[in-house]
Amino acid sequence: MEKLPGKLPNDFAELVHRGVESDVLDYKAALCWTKMTRQAKGKIVRHCLALANTKGGCIVIGVGEDSSGHPSLYTGLSREQVHSFDPTTVGQFVNRYVEPPIEFTIERPVVDGKRYAIFVVRPFRSLPHVCTSGIEGELQTGVFYIRTPDASSRPAYRAIEMQMLIQRALRNQREELGRMLRGILYESRLATETDNASEFKAALANATVFFKRRQNPPRNVPSLLVNLTVTPPRYHSEAFSLSALRRAVDAALPSLPTPEFLDSDEIRKAYVTNTSLRALSRRGRRMWQLFKSGMFHYIAYLPVPEHELDFTLLVRKIAEAYRFLGRLYAELGYAEELLSISFTLENTENVRLLLPHKPRAKFLCRIPKIAIEMSRSAADLASGEAAHAARMTAEIAERFNISDQYLQNLPEMIDDYLEQR
């Protein structure tokens, strides 16, 4: 079985340049979704169906075939083309022809200065996907499509192929039933459980008040207030024991020569409260807490002398944060559950982002607060730390009005930093 980079294809450069189609990878020349015919869109639907019914996989848009039929023409997409692949618009079209709906995302990375659109398709969870409406020449109603080792997306017409689909569906359903039973048994020992965010918000508000009463921003130096919060999909006040939290944190700390996010000294000095494991660093003017509910909160004052934020420092902090969080939630046993990631920077108005290779450029933030929300599964965090860190950093940099050309090498920059020992 061929593997994509990591559990999901976060190494986009490797994916774009792999150059060989397979049962998990398909290439398409440059396309504009809004200008494609219904039949051309139907072909994309067919590939999504086939990948979802097999192992999952990717469709890379922006790589054409050479004269021998190999996907090696890295044309990329124009700005208009890449923006035409809007996840909402494309998702609505694809799932109009499919039941149950296919889970997929559309990534739009920049590789070697060129833009691409990449469909990341997940394998089906419970039931295989069937085509519910036909498109002449591309889709047939009532057909289960599969992806074959020779990179073909075709109907499953052999008995063994249908049997494999059924067996996979039964296995997935058994696993889902097992998770449900474990959840039911687990609920009996939970103190509280609620699906809304009120309990998380209350804990977060109390933590912020606690921090501000004990920490002050540096004197005579402008500072930003950083908040990073990760919350599980549901609130359980006793989801983890305090000893389990400490073990997870100990195992998750990245080993880097000059840590910018957390360091081993803070881990050693962390102490338990009634609801969390907490560390308060006066030297770093920061505090973090890992709550028994599974929520992680980090708050810090970040000095910006002369109202300038160093880009390299920002990159390193975000990179370390994602490495730590990926390991942390893997240690806590999360897998496919969606975690909500919230990042804010306050007091950013008229602060300049300082790029090392462009020291005189005026990349200025015009808003008082930067707020970014993301949802990622724990498996995604653990398998694609550099890609997710790059996306978060790029989102922050955009608020400083930086164009894409200065952010193209972010994943490589982050990988190089994280590989230090």
C-alpha cells in the first residue's frame, strides 16, 4: 500500500512533484471550476467517489501531462483559477451526486512560486459512497466507484470488489459501535457533560483573569497579548486525571536548543490545581494550563520593541506550538475528533512585522486584534505539524498585509527549525 506523506498529505511539494498517479493520487492540468463543463466537474466527482471508497487520497489540480503522458508539467494555477475552487461551492456540487456526503477539503498551497488546488479526500467512515444522480459519460446512478492500483476511477463490478467494500463498511461500523459503547460506559463516571462551549469559555475567562492579576506587561516596552486555546468537541469536567495530564505534557515537549514556546524548566515547575495542570513563568511573562476537560490554554505578553514583531520569532513560536499540540493530543488519546484551535493577538494596530530579508519593508497591521479560528483532528495535528504551522503563520502574516510571495518557503523554514536538535 502506497502511503501519502504522513497520515494526510501535508508535504505538498512532495505531493505535487511525485509525478506518478496511483490508487491514492490523481493529477489534473490547470482548471477553473467556474468555467468547467458539467461533464468535467462530473469527472472530479467520480475521482472523489473512487478515492473515498478505497483508501482516500488526493487530486492535484495544476499538473499537466507531458508528451509521454507523465504528469510533469508544473504549470500551477492562476489566481482566478485557484480561487475558483471554493470549498463550499465545490462541496455542494460534489455531494449533490453522492450519498452519504464525501468528506474532503481543498488545500491551496504555493509550491515553487506556483499555486495549486489539492482535493484531500478521506476514506468513508461507515457506509461506502454511492452515486445518486448521473452525468452523461461520467457518472452512473446507483454505482459504487473505486480507485484501482493502475490509477483508474471506475465502477466496482467484480464480486470481490463489492465484497471488500462491504467488509470495510462492516469493520468501520464495528469500530464505531465500539467507540459508542466506550463512550456510554465512560459517561457514567463523568461529573458533567455538555455539548456547548459555555464551560470552556468560563474556564478560559477565569484563567485570563488569574494571569492578568499576576503578570504585567514589560515596562516601557509595547507588548502584544497572545492567546492560544485548543478545545475538544465536547466538555467533560473529568475527562482526564491530573497525573495523566502531567504524563502527556512531559511526553509532548519538543526537544529544541532554544525553545520559544515552552521549555523544560516550566514543565518541571508546573503544579496542579483542582481542575488543571498549570505553569506560570514570570521570566517568560506567560502561563499555560492543561485542563482535566482536555482544553489547553496558553497566554503570554510578547514584547514588540519599537512596535516591531520579528517574523522569525513568530514562525518559531507557532512551529513549536503545533509540534507540542500534535504530540500532546496524541498522548491524550485523541484521534479523529475535531479540535477547535483559537489564536488571538491583541494590541496589534500599527505594529510592523519585520522580515529578516526585508528589514525596511513596511508590513503594517491596521487592526487592534488578530483572531484566527481553525478546526483540525488530532491525527492531522500529529501528522502535519509543519503544514498547519505554516498555514497559521501565513494567516497571521496576512493581517500585516504581506503578499504571498514572501510566504512561499514557510513549510521548509518550519521543517528546518523543527529538525534542530
